[in-house]
Amino acid sequence: MFTLKQSEEALKDKRRLKWACRRGMLELDVLFEPFVDEAYDHLSDDDKAVFRRLVTCDDPDLFAWFMGHKQCPDAELQRMVDLMLARVKV
């Protein structure tokens, strides 16, 4: 069984990361997939790690955070959510 750290390490490979971003929920897919294609490579190493951690979260939580129904309890993840939302609002 993968630990969270092992799964984050596996997501360093961009192909695997892109696959993990395919959520099967349109509202999330339209946020994650373009972000990986257009912005991920420009993130700092620390922010890339935060993004990889975000990708490991459960879809219902992600949906609630991105739709503004709930705040993410993790400040780093919330910052990444806000960054991703800011990109699509421009």
C-alpha cells in the first residue's frame, strides 16, 4: 500500500500527475488538467509539492473547496486552491 509520501513521490512524474488530475468530475477536470498543462512547470518546487498533495485529496473535499462551499483546513492547500481559482477568473 502506498503511503502519502510515496504517492507524492510517484506524482513527480508529469505523466502520472496528469493522470491523477483526471478526476472524472467535470468541475474539477476543467481546473486541474489545464493547470498542469499551463502552470505547473512554472511553480516553485515547494508549490509543486503542495499541488501534488492537493491531487491526493478526495474528490468531495476538492469539490467543496473549489466551489467555495468549505474552506480547506490546511492553509497550504487552501493557498493552492486560491491560486488555481485566480487563474481561471482572469
